[in-house]
Amino acid sequence: MFSHFVKNVLPKCAFTCTYNVWQHTRGRCGPSTNLDQARTLLQLIVDRLFISPGHTNVELFKRGTICSYGPLGTELRENVLHQWRRSMTLSRDQVFGINTPSSGSGGSQDAAGGRRGHLRVVEPGDVRNILDETELSREQLVQSVHMFLQRSPLFRTNLIQGALEQFVPLFELVNRKLPFGIAETGRCFQPSEDGSGCPAEVTQASLVWFCSPRTSSQWLDHWARQRLKWWRKFALAPSDFSSSDVSQDELEGAASRGVKIIYKFPWGQEPLEVLWSRGDGELLQMHQGVRSKLQSRDGRKSIAHIVSITGNIDRGLLAFLSNSLQVHNREDAKQKLHQRKVLKLHPLLAPVKVALGIGRGATMELRQVCEGLWQELKEAKISAWPGYLETSPMPMEQLNSKYDEMGVLFTAVISVNTLESGLLQVRSRDTTIKETMHVSELNNFLCRYISAADNM
């Protein structure tokens, strides 16, 4: 459905959308069509360098795979990953973060028990050389190819294997008591869906939750509620994020139940995260012969059951960008249409919190004030855009439009008045209201605003 939409419909669409203010309305655009919104969004994220330009790169991003990110997209992805890790480590006491390699030698991975969840990468020329050995019998040829594949590098397709491998030492760390979890984020490789045979690279976020067999179903329900709540926390239109049970014919492996966290894109619904109740089979397979080390100290000597959460961060970025887009159309007195596009990203996710610009006047002195303010914001870990370095002078209205499309929360303008009284003008992205404050108050103002958004 999506590929047909992109090829045949998307290029022919026109833009229309309706603007809503974050504080007042969290509903979606009114009269615009889904096709208009999608085309507007994809053009905007390229224009503002969330991703690098190019048809192939845009296609990768739309599929929910790793693409070439621009500066804003890179910062947005880091913010999403940070909030994901933070939500996991703060949600429960016993959640441990790990970091495992995305690839390894065939021998080392097999010794660890990682026969599943990996892709092998081979050089075509090496395979051709084996097949060209005409003196080998069919059985010898099969054996040579098999041995060659066993020595070939492995690339992971998910993060679950790393958690299973590290289960025993971390289980001892918690005195073999359940529940506890292992969290990780990183790159994985997925089998191609377009028939090209080339695996797609994705940024995954994974929590593997180990619990008693009696409570695994309750924990699956708990984490499904928590994950939906997390996605909706950062949404401008929370209702576009939903959850649904996985049907019986879609269950993977030994999973007894599954839940999907879904986002309603303009082209249809796609999963952002999938939760599985996996039982204990994979744990027993990974650690064959050491069953005693897998038994919990709960009086029953039960083997932990697994509830897994696997999220696609790249597709999550596209979901947050799509959800945050608002466009306002208005006609002036001459019936000329004006359009204002805004990425109303959540304050915690916005790549840039404030843009620093200068008004007309003593340019050198104003720039020095901006540089000092920029350094102060940097030390406070508040991302700022150095608009004062713009080489091409631009009317303030055009600058505001540019920063709105970048998702910048506030624009602070330093003028001659700042040199005289210390006052500067601050414009809000969400309300477009401008207020005056002392230059020394900007840092605290931004910290309070971001902190308040975190507690919503």
C-alpha cells in the first residue's frame, strides 16, 4: 500500500493544512487531506536537513530504516533515544543497560548460542570461487559452502540475543530474584522487504523483561500500557498512537501473545513497537546444561519467562515528525494565500530549543552578546541555533518561518535595546507571542519551560 502511495499519488499532491496552537488545541489538522500532509512533511524534512536530500535517502527514511540524517535529524534521534533509555531505567528499579556488538565472527557467535537472530555477510567472489571447483562432488561442494558460511561474519537482526547471553551474570547480580530487565539500543539488520536481497539497517530499542511464569501475562499488559503512554506523552495528537493485540496467525516462534504499538501515518497504520510474551524456551536453548543457574530463588526454582519490547526508532522519528506537523493557510487583503508550516515537536524532543538572532544596529557588539549567551546556553546543555551567524540578511518574518519549520521552541532577538537595557525579545513557536525579558533570565526561563513539559 505504501509503495503505491509514494509512487503514484504523493508526487501529484498539493499542500493544505490547518494550524493549531499547542497549548490550546492538541487536535489534528482539519481540512487538509492525508496526501497533502504527507507530501508537505517529506519536503519539509529534506528542506530543513532532518535528513539529507536524494530520492533513495527519502525512500529509506519512509520505510523506517536508517538513512543519512542531517544535523536536525541526528539531534532528534539522539533526543528520542535518550528519552527511551530514560523511560526504561526510571520506570523500574531493576533495569540494566548493556551494549553489545552489532557484528562478530561466525565462530564466536555460534559458540555463544546465537544461531538465530543474525544475518551472514559474504563476498560474492568467494562463493563463486567455491562453486567453480569442478573437481568437488556435490556433497563436498555443499560441505565447503556450509563451512564457508560458518566462518562468515554475523550481523544481528535484533537485540534480544545480547540480553539472553548476559542473563546469567545479571541474574546473579540481583541475587537470582525476579523480575528484572535488560535494555539496549543499537543498529540491527533486517531482511529486505523489497526483494532486492540487500538487508535494511534499523535503529532498534529493546527491553527484555524477565519475570516469573505466573506473572508474564500481567507484565505484558503492564508494559503495553506503559509504552503506549510513553509514545503519547510526546505527541501533539495522542489519539494517532494506539495499541492492538497480535492475531494468532501473526505470532512469532514460541510467543503466546503479542501487542503492537501502532501509529496512523497518512498512508496507513504501521507498527512502532512490538511486545511479545516469549516463554522460557529461548533462555533454555541459550544456556543448555546450566539449568540450575537459571532457576530463581523464589521457593519454586522456576525458570524466568521473557516479555520483550522491540521498537523501531527510525520509524518513531517519522511518526513524531508527522504527528507534530501543523500548517496554517490564510489569505491577505489581496486574496493571496500565505502558508505557515510548523513542526510542533515536544520540548524534550525538539532538536533546537532556542535560536539567537540579532536586530539592526551595532552588529559587532550584538554578535558578542550572542556569543556570550550561546556559550552560557551550551554550558547549561540547552541546544541553541546561532542565527546571528547568518551570512545573508533575512527579514525577521522569514527567519521566524524558517525556525518554525525547524521546530525551534523560541527565538531570542538581541538588539541595540539589549546593549542599553539588557532586554531582549523572545518569540514562542507555539503561540507566536513575543515577550520581553532580561538577557540574564533567558537560561532559567528555558530550563523551567523544558522541565514543565517533562512533568506534563
